[in-house]
Amino acid sequence: VTGSVMSIYSSEFGNVEVKGTIQFAIHYVQKLGEFHVFVVQCKDLAVADVKRNRSDPYVKCYLLPDKAKYGKKKTCVRKKTLDPTFNEILRFKIPVETLKTQKLNTSVWHNDTFGRNMFLGEVELDLAEWDFSNTQMNEYLLKGRIKVALRFVPQTSHSHKNKGNGEVQIWVKECKNLPVTRGVAIDPFVKCAVLPDTSRKSRQKTRVLKRASNPVFNHTMVYDGFRQEDLKEACVELTVWDHDRLNNHFIGGIRLGPGTGKSYGSEVNWMDSNVAEAALWERMMQSPNEWVEDILPLRMMVMARMSR
């Protein structure tokens, strides 16, 4: 997400696992020449101050790509709550023609009086594609989730010559609470690659589902040619996209692998599975011929570059 707050702030995130939702509505008031963001509430936010088991959240808005031009708008801080109610209107003075060239970045932060504020999640809306007749309250997930199952079949042939003929099977079941990015639910699909193979012909994908915030795919992808020892060097990259005829939009993804940072002795940036992702991969390696599954949060990441 090119205009994402993740590129605006370089080192202010901390290690908080993003979760929860935010509810807000947007409206352009022609008489005033103002763009209004009505921030209602957040629910089930992450705990930022672990020692005191609390968060002091507030919401901040920018219009991108030039965040300085129209300034930063933010709500008051709500102390000691993971379910803050704001009911505040954030106002931007901007011509409607200009507004339709912008992106609205709405982020949630923990206010730290004695240190750095901590990032609790974000939603980004492309106003170029927004239906401004839509003034209703929308609830956005600060992080979507994907339900996936894995199975390793060690050998699909009984021939001794085919010891490397095992299969990794990936069953993409469904996604939950994908964001509304253009005033309507997105048209999602899932891409899959098994690294270190970066050839485009190896990439598989599900069908596109129209206007589905909770799409059910039930699509199984199969990759063969695996030995047991290869599983320690490989990584399944699943990415969720919003389909667009001109340019698909990246929503988020997961990487399922050992998370060691290395593959066949070489350091690689895609071997970065977090604890939950690596745990599912480990369960698959320990349970050959059996399906293992989990529901995992989507995250932002730099995807492995595909070769031709």
C-alpha cells in the first residue's frame, strides 16, 4: 500500500500485534467546501502498555500523498480502554476536485506520555474510487484474517526413484473481515507461491469473488517435487488482492515456513514467518498425510519478486 502510514513513519511501530476494528463515516459538505471524517469508535484494540495492561488510543487522519499540505487531524485521547468511543468530526478544507485525487489514511495510536506513541492499526481509502453518496457508517477491520489448511503427502509414488515426489497441498478456505476500500466490499482473490521457486508459472490463484468482505474460496493448490528435508528450506506465500481491471490492489498476506531467515544456506528476506505462521508449518511437518489448519492475521509485507 504505497501511501500507507507504514511508509510515513519509519520506526514508530513497536511490537504491538494489530487487531480490532474502527467505525467511521466520510462526507463532503459542498456548502462549506469541507471533507468530514466522523470517527465513531474502535473495538477490541491491542494492548500497547503490557506492563499496565492498557491502551490510551486516539485516531489520526491524513490526506495523502502530501500529508503536510492539509495537515494532521486527530481525535482526543481516550484513556485506559480497548473500546474507545470518540464521536468526533475531523475536518479538512479542500476542493472536491482535489479530494478525488487523494487517499484518506486513518490510523489508530496509543498515546505514550513518556515515550513514543505506538501504532495500533490503519485503514486506507482511495478517494479517487469512492462513492461520495455513501455517507453511512462503515466498520473496518484494522487487520483481516485468512483461514488456511496445509498437508504434506511424503510420497505419491511407491517407486524408489521418486523419493522427491512428495506434495505440499494448500487449502485456502476463507478470509474474514476484509476492508471496504472504495465504498463497497472488495473483489478478492488469493495468490499462492512456494518459495524459493520465483517463476511466474509456479504461481497459482483462486477465483475472484465479487463484493465479498468474508469470501469463502475452498480452493486447494498442489505443489509437487518435495522431499521431507525440502520443507525446512521452503515457504508458502499467500497474498490477498482486490481485483481491478487496470491494477490489482494488495490487501495483505501471510508466509508459512520455518521463519529462519535462510533457504538452502542463503539469507533471504522472504523467510520471515512470525510465530503463529511458523507454528502451523511445523505442525504440517510433524503430521504427514494429515490436514492442519489455523486462522491467521494478514500482514503487510514486501513480496518475493517473481522471475519470468
